Amino acid sequence: MAYPTEYRYTKEHEWIAADGRIGITDYAQSTLGDIVFVELPAVGAELKAGESFGTVESVKAVSDLYSPVNGKVLEVNEALNSAPESVNADANATWMIKAEFDASQLESLLTAEAYEKFISEETGH
Amino acid sequence: MGDKFVGTPKKASVHVNQNEDLIFEKSSPGKKAYRLSELDVPAVDAAALLGDAVRTDLGVMPELSEIEIVRHFTRLSTWNYAIDLGMFPLGSCTMKYNGRVNELVARLEGLAEAHPYQPESLSQGVLEIMQVLSDSLLDITGMDSITLQPAAGAHGEFTGILLVRAYHESKGNPRKKILIPDSAHGTNPATAAVVGYQVQNLKSNAEGMVDLAELEKLVDEDTAALMLTNPSTIGVFESEIHKIADILHAKGALLYMDGANMNALVGKVRPGDFGVDVMHLNLHKTFSTPHGGGGPGSGPVACKKILEPFLPTPVLATKTDGTLTLDYNRPQSVGRVRAWYGNFGMFIRALAYILANGPDGLRQTTEDAVLNANYLRAKLEDVFDLPFKTASMHEVVFSDKLQAKNGVKTGDMGKRLLDYGFHAYTVSFPLIVAGAMMIEPTESESREELDLLVDALRQIAREAEENPELVKTAPHTTRLRRLDETTAARKPILRWKAPAASTPLTPDTAAKEW
Amino acid sequence: MRYLPKSPSDREAMLADIGAKSIDDLFSTVPAEYRLSRDLNVPRQHGEQEVIEHFKAFAEKNALGYASFLGAGAYRHYRPVLIDTVVSRGEFLTSYTPYQPEIAQGTLQALFEFQTMICELTGMEISNASMYDGSTGAAEAVMMAVRVTGRNGAVVARTVHPEYREVLTTYAQHQSIPKTEVDYDPATGRVDLAKLDAAITDDTACVLIQSPNFFGTIEDVAAIAEIAHKKGALLIVSIAEAVSLGIVKPPTEADIVAMEAQSFGVPVGYGGPYCGVIACKEKFLRQMPGRLAGETKDMDGKRGFVLTLSTREQHIRREKATSNICTNQSLVALMVTVFLTVYGKGLKELGEQNLAKAHYAAQTIGGTGKVLFGGAPRFNEFVLQGSKTAEVANAALLQKKIVGGLPLEKFYPELGPNASLWCATELTTRAQIDAAAEVLK
């Protein structure tokens, strides 16, 4: 699956859109396997770049979700409570939280191209 | 035989072995499996005595006769694998034979019915059992003092780290962090967190052992203790254990030993002699108390004199007249970790095991456990990758590296082992070995049984080359095939619910009404 | 040694296959100075008959053949024969945690049945597959409430079992959970509601009560729940005498029930192993500690059971786990499951017999002094304020091979030296009650 060029990425495998939507990458979902639960913060919670804002669980693993930016949680994707599998089905389209943040922070994040290069180095493919 | 059974329906074998319902589905109103003794005091009106607090409905509680209950649980039992059926090579779990005399003595009336608050004068027998077991465990570990109170291994870790904390507090500073190797059991970091410590990860060296240089770098005045498993989770003795202890002690930190692997040491080496300050034992591993499908366990904690004042209350003591007593007057104690004195029923079984073995039997047991693991290693190392070459003690850890090339993972081979009549080995642990296959045969296996396991694993290795699909879809011969754990976690069904009352009776359930 | 299945020649052949000269070669990684060069100082090897004789001798030094009125968290109830018939089957006794569900359906289905019956009896929506015991279960429930609410304090009734409260103190202090104790109303032996209300603050995560409480008195769970919930705290109800659930209304108003299921067919056994359980409202599932069995299907669509939601547990989450707990008490939970299956709806009749025996005992034995806390309903225990000290009374009773009630002064100094806690179950006979009353007269 291609990584949308309008998103920015982190080395912890999150993506963020200009409108503040944050999700995990297709690479992350495929590494985790069948996702069974997504634990998300409360609306209004503070976000700190590089710090955990929630967790994503597969049957036998738990991974932290790391915020790409400093900011605040505007909205959480409640649909994930009943349908966590949508992350596996389409990681690019399935956002987890929507953040209010200063857009200048996007500059320092990876572009789609840089992220793809990063994962190909990391996996050795 | 074809896939579908085409003979007379409701053949007994299908009915019995394939379709044992839940107990609630077998229940019919009006059946009973009990009869109380005749009431010898005046009956009472519960509603009058209890008022608003009286219960009127017991919901789906089952109603069956005795024979149906016996069959229900007997049928369920046949769906379990167990040590009594064959080898259980589950690494780090020490699935050894559970002597049957242990079960008999644990049920003796004066022991099974002893009340924890009965007077001490009428408890000397139970206290003596605790005393003899304590003394035996102290000599086995080379430690000075012990508590039997913890209910399981992880509970023992909790207690041990409480002792560590109390010790440092008595010196004026509880310190901040616990060092834990990346090869450790998951309970270790969880325990450190529960006792309020930060966990600092200690990376293993290329041989999977404690990296002394790294340890030296990390240990400082904030280090409360190192939690170490020895032999380590890769089944290897930490040869430089005394240097590890020295590095810790030089900074005032303590050495905690996870005793999960004591089956490699009993009668041969004593942790107290190589610098351990505090450790727990798993009576359900090393001392043969039954695992029972996942508990009960028992996790005594043994320690050096410096930690003795902090042991949980009460502590077993001897009075001047020679009788045994429980001492509650322990001002420096960490407090209680459990009501009463621990899983006493497990103390009986562990002591019965020690008595049946004696010093010679215990030493031979350890030697046989180590012999068995090394035998398996020698017979299998040409077909499976051995990530660490250091000599094995009581268990051997291979990896699936050679088989993974064909897409066959450790979990698949573990599942395939079920088809050959064995339980799986421990899959994917320790975490420092990618695709770990952790095999612990214990002393309870004969050479013949070991050879059967060797044959099975060699055959599976060949299957992984020639027919990987066969292994990847295993098991094939069990009553159920692979279960859908994903749906179980996404949409948890954690209890049975009666079908809605409006559901029309099917002919089958209607028949039950008669 | 009779447990070891190898002949001397097997050992030699195996060493040869390994390429070792002697067994000591296999211990070469152990530095020589740490190898034990003597026999262990443990009892000598015993034959099977000797082992049995040894333990019979221990057993005879205990209270064999005594009538007992002790309860206080460890209850004598009749154990149907089927319990040991089932748990003695090697397939249950010598199996492991069901990590390979294809060959552990027996254990898993039994645990699923256990969870269902616990839910039904407690009025909760979900139950775990058991934990160590009632005392640690109560402490785990408090830590769970802290995680659920994001608040930090615990308000605990003094009528909760004193040893449970001690265990909670040990756990809470390292989690920095402040604990406040609330006194009881001296007339009823129940939690003092006004004091409870005053003790709850904005940072109170939970209220922990026990019902029937340590005095045997049934708490007003609905009223306590209302007070707790009004202030945003959860209500945890600890149940130490599980047989009460046959006849006493379940604490449906609670958020979490932390139970000791020992009464359901588990030997009193000098305090363990017992069977703790946590049951709760479904919305707290993710914060509940301990193992869970769940229903699913296999590849062919057949119903089966697995351990599920294990991502909450220590082997995956490590230092971030909901608890460091690893084992449950599977075999003891199986005892409970068989007991509950044998009695089923008959738990009501069992509960009624307990009520009747305790009522008769309270009248008869109580007649030798005063029964405290008469203002509230009781199950099968009562507090006697005797005419003599409990110590003197119990010494006289022992002469008649009767173990009297538990002296309470150690736990509740304000009740004085004459107060003791008495229990009568379906196993207590009228003759025993009459004999005890005769001694105390």
C-alpha cells in the first residue's frame, strides 16, 4: 500500500494529516497483525511529541501510540471501540485521534518518501 | 473414512467426545445432585430474618443429577493434555511428575480441616510441617530466613522486592530503580512496578548472559536490586554470578534471584553460596506440587539475615518450651501479603516430595533434569538453530531460524507437536531469542519418552522443509483445530447466557422438558 | 528413587550420546567453589508408607475430633465427594495453564462455566477465572478502581476482614494509595453511613466494604452504593462467606465484587490454597486483573474456548501490566465449579440451613451472654459478648473438645476481652451447639 504524500510520518510509525488526524501506518498494522483493541485518550488531553497517547493491541502484543506533535486532543475516533479491525483494513484512512496543533511542527516530520526509505532500511528489504 | 459421518446419527462416540455441552445447557428444572442432612434445629423463615436482603432468584444455576455431573467433568477432562498422559516439555514451567502420595496426605483430616484460627496448642502438627519444610528449603537455597506466605511465584517476587525496599528504607533511602535483564520473565518488571520502582532494562551480551561491563555502568546509588534468573531463561548458568553480586554489593544494591529454574540447582549449588540476597521458590515447579491447569502455586521467599527483620507477619518461631508459635510482634515487617500463612496445602505436598526424595533423591533429580536437557540438545542441534552455544543446564533454547525460511514459525512447530502426542514447548520466550523454542524435559522423562520427542521434532523439521503447509495449519488430530483468538479478543464472550425466553423451543430442547 | 524413570545404564548411554564423561561435566559452567560437596540437610529418603505415617503423625497433633465454631473468613462446609473425584483426575490435576487451547478445552470450558456461575451469583456482568484469594483479590480490586477512576484514595470499612485490610495496607502503600478506615455503627455492626459519607473526598477512587461483614452482619449495600456513587467513587464489595449468596441478595449495586470462594467446596486447609475472584461491570473489563476464558470457534466453526485479553497481563505488558499476577487458582476454581454444579439452585436450601443453625446458635449460645449488633440481619456468624473473657471461655470449651468463637479484642480492642465471633454452618449440629452453651452457662 502506498503512503499518502499529503501525510507526514514518524519513525514510530504514526501518520498525521494537516487537519490533525493521526493514525498508524500500514507498515505498523501489518507488523502488529490482527488488531483487537485501540485505547485512546480523553478529548482535551494534552499531547506531547514523542510521548504515548494510547495503545494499540493485537492478540499477543501491545504497542504504544506516540504523538507526532505537541497539541491537544480535539476528537477521538469512537468507531474504533466496536470496529478495531478497520485499522487493519485501511490504516491510511482510519484515524485514531484528531489533534489541535501548531502546523509548523509538520516540517520536522518525515515525508512519505522519507518514511518509505526509513522502513526499507529498518526491515532490510 | 470420509469427512462426514453418514451412519446412524447420535452415535455415542460423537456425542460423548465431540459435543459435551456447557453445564447450563444440560440443566433441567427439578433435578438435584445433593441432599442435605436433616435439619436438627427449628427451620427459619429466611424472608423474615433477612428482610430486604433476602435472595429470591438463582438465575441460571444448573440443575442436574449426580451421574450427569460426573460424566460432564469426566468428558471435559478427556479434552485436556496432562503430565499423566505424556511429556510436557514446556520450558521454564518445570512440568514434572506430581507424586500421588502428596495428594493423599494433603487430604488427611487433621490437615485438610485445620482452621487457620484454631488455637496454637491444637496446631502443632501444621506448624511442624511448616517448620520442617522451611528448614529444608533453607538448606536447599543456602539462605538464612524464609516466609511461606506468598501464594505464587509472582507473589513471591512481590514479597521479595518489598523486603528489598524495606531494607533500603531502613538505611534511609528506598532507592529508585530495579535492574532487569531483557531475558527476564514478564512478572519481574511487573513486580518492580507494583512495588513502586522504575524498571531499568539490562541488555544481555552476545552469549545471552548478563553483560558485566553494562551492569557496572548502570549500577549506582539509585539501584535497589538486580532481579536475575539463574540459570538464566536460556537455561545457562551465569558463571560470573559472584562478580555480578560483587558489583551490586559494592554500590549497596541487592541481588534478587528468580528461583523459577531451581530444578537445575537443588542439591548441587546453593544460591546463598553465590551471593544471592533474596529469592523466591516455586513449589509448583521445583517441588512437584500440581499445576492443576494454572494454579494454585506457592512462592516462598528465602533471604539473608540482613532482610530477616522485614519478613511478612506472622513469622514461625519456637517458644522456650519447644512448642511452635506464630510471631506477630515484628515492628519492621513489610506487613502481610496474604491472609493467614500461605497456600498450606502446597506446603504439605512439597514436603511429601522432599521426604520421598531425601538428599540423594533430590541430587539425582537435578542431575537427571540436566542430563535430559543436554540429551535433547545433542539429539536436535543438527536440525534446529542453537542461538547460544554455552552449555545447557535443565533446559535448552533453540530457534526457528532454519525453519522460518520456509515460513514455518516456532508457534507452528509447537502446534504440530500436539499431533505427535506431546504438549508444545514454550513458544517465543525468552524475548532475546527471535523465534524461541524453549524445551525443558525435567527429570521425569525416561530415555524412551525423550527419544519419542526427538523423533517427533526431527520429523517436524523435515516437514517444515518438505511440506510447510502441513506444519503451518497444525494441529490436525486434536478435537478442535486452531481457535480464532482474534474474534475472542475483539468481541469477548466471557460467560454463558440463557437463550432469550421468547426463543421457540427446538425439538431437541423441547424433549428435555419431558 | 522411585519417581525417576532411568536405569543406571540409561544414564551412561545418554552421557555417551552427549559426549560427556560424567554427570559433573554437565555442571562445568558452575564455578567449582560454589558446588555443594555434601548431602543436603533434609530428611532422609522415605518409602511411600513412611511418608503417609509421617503426615498422619503431624495430623494427629492438630485439632482432630473437635467441634469448631470458627469462621471469620475460613468456613467449614460439606464438600460433596464429587469434588475430589473430579480434581483428582490427572487430566485436570497435572495439566498446565491452557496456553495451547486445542488440548486444554477441559480446563477452559470448566473456567468458562466458573465465570458464568460467579456472574450469576454475584450479579456482576463479567468475572475473571480466579486469583490467589479473597485478601489479595480485595487489594487488586482497589488498585483496579484507581486505574478506572483516575482517582487515588480508598475508603475502607472497618468491618472488612482485618487480615484483608492488612494486605491492602501492604499493597496500597507502594502504590501511594491513601487509605481511610470508616467505623461501624455500634448498634448494628454495619458501616456508619454518616461517617462514610464524610470520609469520601473528590479523590476517593473506591469504597471497600464486606458483606456479610466480619461480624456476620449484612451491610446495606444499596445505601452505601448511593453514597459512593454520588461522589463519583466506585463501590467494591468483598464477600468472604460465599455460601451466603444462596440466600442473601447479591450486591448488584456494586461496581466490583472481590470474592473469596473458599466456602464453595474448598477445604479450610489452614488458610490455603483458596480461590479469590474479581467480578465487575463489563465496562471495566480492560482494567480487570487476572486470566479470562472466552468463547470462540475453531477453523471448522466448532465452539471452543481460549484464554483471552491476555494483553492486560504481565507476560505481554511487563511493567505496564494491570497486575503482576501470573497464575490463577485453576484447580481450586474447578473445585468451586463442581460444588456449584452439585448444589446448583439448591444453594438456596443450603443458605437456609446455615441461617437456621446460626439462628439457633445465636439464641442458645447467645443466651449465655449477649449477642451484639442485633439491629441488622446476619448470615451464619454472630458476635457474642460473653459473661467471661473469651480466653477463659475457650479454655473451658477445649476441655469438652469444642473450639469456641474467635476472640475479637486483638482486632477490635473496643469490644473488650469478652467478645468473640461465632460461626455455625450446615455441619454444626444441635448437640454441639447445646454442649457449647452448657459449658458457657
